[in-house]
Amino acid sequence: MKVILKNDVENVGRKGDIVNVSPGYGRNYLIPRKLALEVTSSNLKMIEIERQSLKKKVENERQSFRDLIGRLNEVTLTFSRKAGEKDMIFGSVSAADVKEALDRLGFEVEKKKIGLDEPIRRLGNYSIPVKVFHDDKATLRVEVRKEEGAAGEGEAGKSKD
């Protein structure tokens, strides 16, 4: 069954796309929830008009997000964590930690848009993609370093004076 998407549907397509879906999915899910319309000549004309205006709107939004991408590409976040042997840290640095640090810097980014597949558990430098607008991504630099005064094995009695 061919349908015209009225909204972005994850793993199916974007607003205005004409996609093939199974008849049950189209009739029972997409159309009743007003996420799609059946392909007819009148619906095609209506969607084409909407697509023209949407294209202009998306281009304007993309321009405004390019500035944000540029600023995010320049950001380096530093986290200090206690670490044991083999540079394994106690706890981890998660997407929530990255979001919180970005919030403190004045960036409003949703946690789900931070491309950290699994929490960081080792010291080091990392590049983390952040989905900003559709397919446009910024890359954050994250540095996880050993917390000052954190004693590893063999350093328990030493002071840093």
C-alpha cells in the first residue's frame, strides 16, 4: 500500500515522502493516527503544495542550526573521575552527564540526540556525535581524566605537596 507521510515516522520516512507500507500498518496505524494519507491524485496535489512550503521552512531552519553545529564542534567537555588500574574509571560518563555539561554551557540538546551508544568507562579522549537537525551532526570532544588527588594502587600514602 502506498501512503503519503504527513509527519516524520521513525524507520519509515519523512514528512511528504511517498512510501510503501504493509496494508495493515497503513490502515490500522498510520492513517487513523493522521500520520499518513492514502495516495490519490487530490492528496498528491495537496501534499505537493505542502512540500514546497516545507522545503523553504526546512532550509531556513537548517541555516539557523548551522551556527549551533559550528559552536558545538568547538566545545570540549572535560570530566574528572576516580580511576583504578588500567585507566578504568569508577562509575562512567553517560549521555546524561554530557547533556548536563552542555546545559551548563547554555546549549539545549536532547539526551536522545547525543550519540553515545554506551557510557564511557575509561580515561581518554572521545569524539561524540550529536544529532542537531535531521542528518546534520556536530561532533563533541570529551576528555575523561583522572581526578586530582585520586589515589591509584601504590600511591595511597603519597601526598601532592
